[in-house]
Amino acid sequence: MKLSIEPETSHLLVRVSDFLTEQGVEAYLVGGFLRDVLLGRDTADIDIALAADALEVAPRLAGAIGGKFVPLDKVNRVGRVIVADKEAPRPRSRWELDFSSFEDGIEHDLSRRDFTVDAMAVDLKQLGKAEVQLIDPADGLSDLHRGVIRAMSETTFNSDAARLLRAVRLAGELTFGIDGGTGALIQRHHHLVAGVAGERIREELLRLLAIPGSGQTLAYLDELGLLTAVIPELEPARGVTQPREHFWNVFDHSLMTVAAVDFILHQGAWEYASDKVRASAPWSAELSHHFDLEVSSGSTRRSLLKLAALLHDVAKPQTKAADEKGRWRFLGHAAEGALAAAGILERLRFSGKEIKLVETVVRHHLRPGQMSQGDLPSRRAIYRYFRDSGDAGIDTLFLSLADHLATRGPNLSLSGWREHTRQVEYVLREHFQKQSVAGPPRLVNGYDLIESFGLSPGPEVGEILETVREAQAAGEVTTRDEALSYVRDRLLTKAVS
């Protein structure tokens, strides 16, 4: 068998192999790296199994090749070496080499792995040869060719319940199916995922949300019983009916909103609308860059918007009530949902920055539709919106678009949709082209008000400054003198009343 490894990575692996051979350490390429090489996928994450203590060998290797050693698992003796290969002809930014330890032979080590496509190995010393011998005791290569994720054994998920999520995530990343027996095994053991550490669930969930078409992947996760095992707060939404403009119940609407986010962010199709519908929504290189921005390690604005979409109506079940006309309302669900979303993400060990972004988007997801009544929003309304939503303002606008699609579904009105996209595009244009609307420079400060009008320091000064900034955003004042005159008139009016 031939292995096609890119030259820079091959160069690095030869150096690693030479060092380990000098040390008399038996080493094998294994896991995801070998799987991806066999699939022709580029990867900088390299898995190497050692017939030695990885936590003793890897630090010495890091010193020899100019890398940095990071211990990962002291109990199972797993370590990582992070390296930028400056000797390579065209150096990449960096590689991550994960070293694991085994004692009873490589085939025994492979038998303990999760899925057959990850249970193959190649002796590291064979790199550079025209042909290498693939060690494949579970016939993972056949599953790779068939595009199937198959568990290694009946105890695969008992050994590590995080594999329940990994099976679905891996299938999504590779566009594979899950073997029927493995799917049944997941359904039988889905409850075990509740015992997985929050950090590991966060990692799998973020990687799953990074996949194009992740709305469908989440729906499959639910079919297997995993979604509400991970986020039980979603279960009460199942089957909860909504007003007649909603095509789906609350639970299904939440999943559909994730799929709609993929659609409007140009990462997936929407079966209920054509590309012409997407073309009427705002999009640009600047917006694409915005959603690609990293928020914390492993998360981007794109993936966190999908998470906010999943959770945006999480509080609807407990806020559902009929008004005097018998129409169902969900008063306060955005504010309560924001608190619930924050609690969920804290439990799953998301970072403070991630929690704040998702919480803010959920809290304000109704605001874009409230900025105007049929006409374009005023500059004052746009100012107030970005003042309150902060750096989550753009994300919230796009959630409002996805929410619109997932509300109407196949009953989408093109005229209503175009009016919505026209308003969002206008708000974005004001935000990008006229930053003075979102955050105008201050014309006066608290000291000016105290000196000019004899005010005492306190909340009143802050309130007056905020009204000046609103007037400035609305174009009513543009200079310092106009701002002071505006304050003088306001104080006189207040004194008279």
C-alpha cells in the first residue's frame, strides 16, 4: 500500500522516526492521522503510538526537534508535542503530535480503540518506502472505502461514553454513515453521555457545529437519543405548539433554525427555499470574516451562532400562556432563555466569552424585528440596538433571519422575507459605513456637564450623557456647542415641568 503524505509533514515524521529509532523505541502511525491520509485529507494532527512511556519519551523528542511538550493524560500516559518545522521546505504554522503508550503489542492497542476506521497502524520506520504494510485487524480499510463508522466492540461506549458523540461528529465530518449495529448500540447506551465531563462534551459539540449542514446532524443526534441527554433543558420543548405563523413546534423549530443558520451563512442548503432566497440576504467577505473569527479555543462566531439558534427558544415551554383572545404568547422567553442558555453553557464548561456571546444573542433575538414597524429603522433605534447588543449585534441580526425562515418553513412569503432582509441590510450598512451610528465619538463628558451647568456627580449625569449620544446618533447634534445647547434645553424643559 502507498501512503501519500504531504512533503512538509513527511519531512517532520522522518525526523521523529530517526530520533525514536536511535532511542530504540517502537512507534506506529495510528488513529485519525492515518485515516485522513488514506482518505486524502490534509491534517496537521498526528497520532503516534509508542511501545514505551510516552510521557518519558515525548519530552526528549520535543527537545530534539525544537518542539514544545504538553502532558495530556498522566493516567493513560499520553503527551503532545507542538512543533513548527523550520527545516521543512515550506513550513506550516504548526503540527500537533499526540503520543500514546502501549505495552502488549500494537494489535492489542488497536483492539481497544473506538471505531474500525481509527484502528489501523503503519510502522513509522516504513515511511519513505514505496510500499508500506497496513496493520488492520478489524478491516477498517473496508469500512473506510464503504464510508461507514463501525464500533470496535459491544463495549466501545461503556469504555468511554464521549465516543457516543464522537461517532456522530466523525460521521458528519467525513460524510459517512453509521453502521446499523453501531447506531443501535448508541441508542441503547445514549444515557451514558450524561456522565461525560462538560469539557469533552463542549469539544465534541463545537466540532459538530463546525460541520456544514450541522442542523441535520443535530437532528440525527436527537434520533439517537443523545441531544436531550446532553441538553435536557430542550426536552420540554418537544411537541409544544406555537401560533399559526409557525410551521413547526418549538423543538423542531429550534433544530430548523440551526439548519437555516447554515443556509444563510452559505454552509448548507435549505430544502424549503432556493438559492434566490439566500441571495436576497446580506453577505460579503467582511461578514464571512466576522463569522470565521475565533471566540475561544475551538469556537468561532459561526459555531456559536448555531448554538444560540439551538437554544434561542429554550424558555418557551415555561413562558407559554394564552392572551385574552386565546392566542398563545411566550412573554419573557428571550430573557429567561438567555439565563437558561448561560446555565447550560456553564455546565458544559464553555468560556466566559462564549457564554456572554450566546447569552446576548438569545436575550436580544427578538430585537431586530422590533426596531421598526414596516419602515426602515431610525438611526436612534439602530444606535440603541448596538448599544444593547454590543459585539453580538451582527450575530443577532443573522439569527433573526434564520428564525424567520424556520418559522415559516414551506409557507415562506417572499415579500415578507425580502422586507426583512432589506431592513437587516440597511442596519448592517449603517453599522459598517457609518460607525458613528453604532458608537459615535463623545462630544461632551461628565466634567463638561458639571462645569457648564453646576450638576453634581451622579446617575443624572450619566443619563444626560446617554441622551446626548442618542441625539448624536440620530443626527440631531454634531458639534460640542450643539451638544451643550441640547443639554441646556433639556435641563430647562425639566425645570419648567
